[in-house]
Amino acid sequence: MQAELRQKLIEQYLEEVEFASLEELSDKVDASLSTVRRDLGILSNNGKIKRTHGGARLIQPPSEEFNFSRRQTVESDGKLRVAERCAELVSPNQNIFLDAGSTVFEVARKLEEKTPHIVTNSLSIANLYAGHRDIEVIVSGGVIYPRLQVLVGELAVKAYQSFNADIAILGAGGATEDGIMNSHMLLIEIQRAMIASAQQVIVCLDSSKMGRRSFTPLCDWKSVDVLVTNRDAPKALISHIKKQKVEVLLA
């Protein structure tokens, strides 16, 4: 692959995830770590990205509206199948934590008939049900993080620590044999509070996230009850996860 094309792919990938490790970029463009380092050096000198310890990030992330809509369309078919399968796991009138992932948003869109009681830090999910008479939505406090349309910070964490849920439905930036990871450190503490306060933890990831190593570890597989992903997820990884006593549902 020519250097110019490789660098373009790196830049496009960072537009999707904002941050990526050297190993993740190496896998993405099928090049050695030393080659990726040289590419990052060139992109950094051109002012397009910023080198970080062990990886790179965008200097100027996409706009808030673009970022969320982009996340909703990437692997959209896979996301929708996962969301449909995940929504089937919810029983009527259950108390549910919903995080701010784009796949979880698709789950929320399919829960209307279940009339759940929802606690969320997602402004998009809150807006989705803002005018619905039969669905109770509690929005966590916190600071608005506009680019992800999410509430973050100590107030958001305390909100989840104050409630108990039948189910927590989470998205993530990646999943490997080690467990679940996320690209945004601001969300990790909130997701951990969701996990601690829920009787059942469901992680929904389209197959593009399976095998991807993201920025910050969230939890190991012992903290997950159910994983919902696509049928084309890596078979070896799925086999390993099942051995961790996680129920795996393929959509």
C-alpha cells in the first residue's frame, strides 16, 4: 500500500474513533509499527493529527453533529441487527440503564412497546422519549459533552450510584480476550457505576468492534453477563468469551 493512501486511511479512521493506539492503526492499514510511526510523523508535521503516548488523535475532532451521525451510520446494518437482538432481552416495565453509545441509541429506539423505566446520560436518548407519555426517563446530572451528546462528570456517576437497575445496556470502543474497552476516558467511570448498580450487564457491539483494542480498559469479562454481536465476529474470540461464562448472542 502506498504511503499516501495509508496515511489517508489512518486519518479517516481517526475521524471515526478520535484516538487509536499504534497497534490498532497497524492492524487497520496492515503495516508495521515502524511504518505507522513514520506515517504519524508526516501527518503530525502536516498539522492533521497529534502524536500521543502509544498512539495518535485528531487535532480538531469532527463537529458534534457530524460525530454522532457518523457513529450511527458506520456499520449501520450490523448495529441495527445487534440492537434488535438486544431489545428482545428486555421485558416490559423493567428498570434499565442506557449509556450513550450509538448502538445503544438504536436499542432505545426499539424499546417503545416495552415501556421501560430508563436512566441515561445520553441527550439523544432523552430527546428520543422527551414527548412520550408512557416511558419514564431519568436523565443523569453532569456536564454536557457536546461532541458525544452525553452528560459526564461526578454528578452523572452519582446518579447511577443512586439507582438500581434490572439491566445495564452498554456499548464500547472495542473488545478483546482481556475484556471491554472504550475510547473516551470521560465515559469509563460512568459505565463502571452502571455495571456496579445493575443486576444484569449486557454489552452490545457490532462486529467491527470485536478484536479492536481501544484506549482505556473498562472491565473484564467477569463483569459481563451477555454479549450481543454479529455473526461475523471472530470465532476464536467468541469461543474465548464463552469460556468466561458470558452468554453470547449472535445477530
